[in-house]
Amino acid sequence: MISDKSTLKRLKRLPRLFRKADAEKIAPHTAQFLSRAVAAGLIYRINRGNYVNAFLFGMPEVEEVACFLRPPAYVSCEWALNYHGITFQVPRVCTVITLSGAVGKQRSVEYQGITIEFSTIAGHLFRGFETLPHFQIATPEKAILDTLHLHRGLPAVDELEWDAVNQTALVTQAQAYPAVVNRRLQTIFREVPMSKSSMERSKNT
């Protein structure tokens, strides 16, 4: 199939990440086309209806795939904390915050040895993330608050790099969350006081 010029021509019309609906626009007998392309190693099936145009573009990063699967979405919690260098613990689960209703562990997706897990959040809390070329990811402060909100605590609190966290922004953003999140945050402040450099950074922001 790799030598089939018509197949490669069709694949060139598809983006790096695409859905079955995209393939239906350019390939008759879509199911057969996708099945053969997967078998030939030209495309990679992420889950039902979602594919990677692997032969032409390679395999995308976990964050890009995660945000593609349940738009609108952004990466958060432990994965974002590690991405920003707040924690050096390497998570095996990439938490994605989405407004989609298809969430929970039963809807998780395995990709490149990583579990992509989806969680939902109130609409007024769906903010505090930055948009990068191929995905959206929570800021350090938002990732902390989402973790406290969804996972009820932070991993290895005393080992986190608090110097990279803006305390003022953290406290301000926390006001939008349920009271229990603020209580958890205050408990952390008592257990692990902000460093002098972190406090100064917050005051100058």
C-alpha cells in the first residue's frame, strides 16, 4: 500500500491528527481505506475515530494528542506541573481538562505508554492556560489549583519548586474555586512556607 500513489495523495490532504469524518471527505470506502492504512503502518489509530498521519508527519507529542481528542481542552495537574518544572516526578497519566462530557477513567486513552485521562470542570474555571503551537496547557498556578480541586492534593509538596510559582496569582485565582480548595492551599502554605524569592516575585508582578 505504501507504493500506492493514490493512497499517499489522499494522506497528504489530511493533517497530522485527523478524524474519520476528515477521511470520509477524501477517501471513498473510508473504513477499508483506514483499515488498510493502519495495517500498512501509514497511519496510527489512537482510538475509535481518531488517527495520526504517522507516515507523513511522525508521532505527535502526548499534549497535542490529548487536546485533540476532547476539544476544547487543556493539559493540567501533575503533567503540567512537570512540564513547567514545578515537580520533577514524571507522571504516567496526562490529565486533560475539557468541557466535553466524555470524561472519567473509563474514557481514558493509552498513547505512547501514557494514559490520557479526561476530567471536566465548571465553565467559569475553564481558563488560566496558555496556548502553544499545538496544544493548550495550564499555567503553574492553574495546574496547582486544578490538582487540589480534582485530585485533592499535590504530589510531594515539600519537593516542589515553589520559586517558579507566583503566590499572588495563585491566591487570587483560588478565590474562584470551591472553599475546600482554598483550605487545602492554606494548609500547604502552613506546611511549606513560600521561599523569599517566590514572595518577592509575587510582589513585583
